[in-house]
Amino acid sequence: MTSIRPMVAGNWKMNGTTAALREPRLLAGMLRDVKLKCDVMICPPATLIRRAKSVMKGSKIKLGGQDCHAAVSGAHTGDISADMLKDAGATSVIVGHSERRTNHKETDAQVAAKAQAAHKAGLTAIICIGETLDERKGGKTLEVLTGQIKGSIPAGSTASNTVVAYEPVWAIGTGLTPTTKEVEEAHAHIRAELAKVMGEEGAGTRILYGGSVKPSNAAELMGVANVNGALVGGASLKAVDFIGIIKAYL
């Protein structure tokens, strides 16, 4: 596990206009002379990816998208394809985020199709999984994670084109976080299930933790076994907060 290079990715969600690009510009400056022990990525709205790439030219920060359609092109008004994201400057794309699963009723099969489209476009798919509060209270966490892993990770996934992000739905944006013991149990289970689905590739696949990660708890969470980084929400919108999380790997 020690050979897995961590990743700290920021999901801006539906936030940010051109003025917000001052934050990644500031972050790039903060990281300029730092020897990073992790990959750093921001996933801004699709409207900002190309401009963000220009603003951060020459920096250590990578860019990702927040979602993609399973199709390469077609009559899908308002959607964006993985090829379009890559063309704009993205190297990865988040698929299956709980907000997509909940708000847009996305199924595991749809998530797998999107991940496969990302792979075909040459993007890394950051596949999100996680249980709701009712599922956690009902003792179904591991069962839910197993089902989502089996259903959401497409055939042919490798450690180089796939990242799994565990985000307990009840901890996203609520300020609540599971205990380190609960995180360790979930990540150990995910690692074991990845081995079943991905074979040897599962051992080297990055598993990120997401859900109310902030500077004050980042070091503790990132120190848990099988936690290979973080998928950060609100705390990634401000460079000063995001760098506080990245410091867990400095």
C-alpha cells in the first residue's frame, strides 16, 4: 500500500465563475516550490476547465470534470461527454457522486457506463460510492459498498485509470464524520472488494475518503489504513483551506 501515490481532489460542485479562478491561481503559487507527496486536482464546473488550465499553466495542479455522459456525442441537450472534458483540459472525471445518484436517480449501471466512457476517452474515472444514514443505522454499510463496487466499476478498470472515492452520504456537507475506526473498516472492505472485481489491480487502486474533510481533521483521516487521499467539497473552494488539507502529505 505504501507505493500508492495519494490524491487530494477538490470538487467545486455548482460553484464558481471566472472570478473564482483567483483561488487555484493562489494555490498554484503556494505549491510552486513545494515537493508534493500527493497529486492535487480541482474539479471546477465544466465552464471553467479551459480557463483554469490557462490560469494554472505550468503548475502542479491537475484538472477534472464533475460528470460526463456515457455517449461520445448525440442528442443529449445540456450534457457533456468525456471527450469534451479531455479536450477542455481535464485528466479525470468524477462519476457516481451521491448527489448525482440521488438528484438524478443514477443507477450503478449508468455509473459504470460513464466510467467506461471516461476510460475510452483517456480520462481517469473517480467512481464514488457510499451509504446513506439509514443504511448506516441499519447495519447495511458494507453490503451497500459491495453492491456499488460490483455494479459501478466496469470491466477492464485498472489502478491507473480508476480511483474509488468512499463518501458516506450522511457526512457530505454536514460537518459530521465517521470515526477513524469506521473509516478504516469501510476502506479495508473496499480494498478487499476491489481485489475481487479488479484482481491484482485492486491492490494498487487509490481509495479516497470524502465527507466533511477539513484542515482540522485531514491528517487524522489521511493516516487511516487504505486511505489514499481525499475528495474534498466545500473546503476546496478557498486556497487557504485546501492547502490546509494538502498539508497532510507535506
